[in-house]
Amino acid sequence: MKQSSNKKSTSGAVEVTVPPNFIRNIIEADLAAGKNDGRVATRFPPEPNGDLHIGHAKSICLNFGLAAEFGGHCNLRFDDTNPTKEELEYVESIKEDVRWLGFDWQARCYFASDYFEQLYRFAEALIEAGKAYVDHLSADEIRLHRGTLTEPGTNSPYRDRGIEENLDLFRRMRAGEFAEGECVLRAKIDMAAPNMIMRDPTLYRIRKAAHHRTGDAWQIYPMYDFTHCLSDAIEGITHSICTLEFENNREIYDWVLDNLTVPSRPHQYEFARLNLSYTVVSKRKLIRLVQEGFVSGWDDPRMPTLSGLRRRGVPPAALRAFCERIGVARRDSMVDLSLLEFTIREHLNKTAPRVMGVLRPLKVVITNYPKGEEEWLEAINNPEDVTAGTRQVPFGRELYIERDDFKRDPPKKFFRLAPGREVRLRYAYFIRCEEVVDDPDTGEVVELRCTYDPATRGGDAPDGRKVKATLHWVSAAHCIDAQVRLYDRLFSEPDPLGQEGADFTDFINPDSLEVLEGCKLEPSLSETDAGGHFQFERLGYFVPDARDWQKQRPVFNRTITLRDAWAKIEKQHKQAQTRK
């Protein structure tokens, strides 16, 4: 379904405008002009050298989404041309991530390594046309010969070798006669080109390394700029969509295709990559976070990787909605993380069933409730979804409430429980605090002794009296114990990479993870498994941990809080920036 550029999504006071998609406009114009025989074919081409991150999600949604919108297809293709950095495990994790995000490549999963023989023949064709040569300059010498932005480069002394000599040398490169770094195959273009990329770029290099799919069959491997455009042409791609960092590479993309006889003629279009506040998406930076122990791995729920977002409980539908909302721009900009968080909350508010859990428990004894008795109360599963129905929650003499819901000496505007004060228990009764029991050694409050009003079952008083607070709770006799991990933003600075004189790790948020043991959850959660989302009433959205959850030892991860706790922090930050 086509998306209008002025579509808006609202929730309360928040309004989100969906920006226009200029690539959609290009495709519409191409179809109207009868280009590509009315076909739309895109691809998502990751390199299998690491986990995908949220920036890749934008590209996945764009490529698969546009193909589906215009009745075309999108290929999944692995650009696996660097055997020293690529692994089969990344191939499988990438497939899992794309499927989780909600897309299906069907039978169209390809590898650049599928085309190694074809790519080699294309390279020979360039040599035969006098447009490529084998160069014995070292990598450092090639850099020196390339010149600068203000000065032209100088020709390699090997640039004018004859065609037959170049063919012979290139075939010997393939046969493994030369050592790594001894020579490369370069395009013969223009050493004075304003675009530095066009100054005789390298097309092939020697790598004495086994490939995860081809083994030791090859001694030479094609470079990205040579491989990518030809893979697109072989697969019949019509719109090759990539991020702005490849804008300068478009010239070599076109040069290769224009100087060879190719099965189809794709065209490259660039869009702005996703830059997200309080986040880093550089693969090298993410590797540092893992290797130096700032996070527990690629799937740490604080990581912006798709495996991390999945483990944290971010719904794929919310991630797709976020990618649509941020739109497709021609120039880089920073997207506020709060927009992603809003989109997650918006989705989970509609879909996540409500449950009650107490993270920092304080025991409550209802002294006038009969000993040994219990009752089951009806609770609403989701007030946003009438079809979600209700559930039964147990109630008894001993309960747990949140420790933060009690103050011995309550400050002004604290309306929750205090000595002599009455509050409502969600779905249950009014209770009044009559006595506070302290630990004799520490002075810490360990128990509240309260009375309840049996006439207030369901939460309303027949005499019309009101209370100012409603608390969540769990029955001590029925609750389950769990570990709960409270995840928050990994960085405390909106732009951790843009701080002069500082390393991005200096801005790791020390409160990005808090692990709570002995949390008390309502018994319905004992029947869950490692999946599904829940709103712990008044606390946030949570999901069973996909790696560590066990029925005997439940572990829940906080996906996100109910409210934007960072709004005040961001306001203060902006004010500070203005004062500078």
C-alpha cells in the first residue's frame, strides 16, 4: 500500500508526520516512463562480517517494502568477497534478523561468491579492452601515487603494460603464483580525476585465505566496487539503493557497467543512513563495546543490533513503523531516539497484556482478612483491546507492594501509602496502613500491617469516599520469584561520537542496566515462555529473556518504561548547549 507523504499518526499530544520518500517517487516516475520493462527489483546486500543493526533495519524495510509496494521482488544477497572477515554464523544470524523483521526473500538468496567465475571473466574482458592492468606497486606506493584532493595522481610505472602481459599476470594471480600484496588488478581510468575513487581503483587483490563457501578455490578476490554493480546486473536489479556514504562510488559503479557487456543495467540511488541519538551504529565501535566488555555480547539488549533489539523485546512491527516514520531523506541528519521509544510504546500499549509485578517488594499483612482464606479477582488484560478479555488474580492476607509506594513521612503530593492513609489496591480493596514494622538492626521498614474494607471489593467505596492512589500488588502465597533486568539507554550523551577530545566509551550510561533479584510476579506469568510482551502495570513493558529464561528461574527484560524519563534530561542538555 502506498504511503501518503503527509500521513500523520497521533497519540495524545504527540504527533508524528511521515516524511516523503523520494526513492518511491523515482520508482513511480520510472514505471510511468516504461523503464525496466515495468519491473521493480531491489536487493538487500549485507556483508556477513557482523550482526545487523538498526541502521540496516531501515535499508531492509526500504528495499523489501518498495519491492512489495510496486509488485516487484527483493533479493537477499551476501557480499562475501573478504574471506578474512566473514563467517557462516553471520550469514545465519542475518537471515534470522531479516525474517524476524517480517520480510521473506523466498528462494532469492544469493552470494557474491556465486558469481566469482563470472566476475573473473568480466575482469578479463576489461583487460582485453585495455581498461585494466596488473600493478606491482605496494599498497603504500599506490596511495602515494593517487595524489590529493588538490593535486592529480601519477601513473603507475606498470600502467602501460600490454594486454597479453596483463592477461598472463592476472591468470597467474589466480593460479596463486604471487604472494599477498605483491600485485593487484586496477582499472585504467584517469589518475587526474576529480573524484579520487576514479584514479585507477583496485578491482582484485590477492588473499591467501579460505572462503566460508568456496574454500581454497580462489587466491584472488574482487573488490566491493567491482563486485556490487556486476552482482546487481547479473540479478536484474533495477534500483540499487544504498546509503550516502556510497555516493562517490556511484561513478565507479556506472563506469564498470558502461564498459562491459552486462545482462541488465541497474542504477544506484543513495539515501541518508540512520543516525540515532544516544546510539552508535559503527560496526567498529560496536565490536569495541563487545570486545572490551561494555556489553555482554552482540545480542545484549542495550545494543542497537537487531539481535539486541529482539532480545530486549522491541516488536518488529514497531521497528518497521519507526523506519516508515523517519522517512527517506537525501541528506544526513540525527533522529531523536525518543521517536523510536514513542513508537515502541504506542505499539505495546495496544498489544501487550497487562499483568502485575512488584520489583522491589515490601510485605503487607492485612490483619482483618481471614487467615488461610483466598479469593480470585477479575483483572482486565488490556483496556486498549476489548477482545483480550480478563484473567483471575489471587488475593489473600499477605501481599507485596512496591517499596517506593510507601513513605513513613510522605512529602507533599505523595498520595500513595503512609501511616494512617488509605489507598486502593488494583482490582481489589481499599486498605489502610495501621502499623509499620522495622528491622531492629537496620531500622529498615520490613512489613506494613494494614486493614481492608470488605465493602470496597472491585475498587469503589459504597459510601462514596475517595482515595488518591491506586497501587499494584501480588499475593505473597501465589506469586513467583523472578530476576528482572532494567535496561536503559546505553549512552548518557546524545552524540557520543561527536565530543571533541573524548572517547565515545566515556559516555557509557552507568545506569544502563540494573539487575533486580527476588522480584514478585503474579502467577499467570509462570505459564509464559521465552516470548510475548507484557506491561507490568505502572512499571513498563517487559519480555522474557530469550537466552536466560527458565520456568524454574524466570528472567524478564524491560523493553521500555511507560513514560519518557529522558525528556527532562534532554531539555537540560539542550539548554546547556544553548548557553555555550
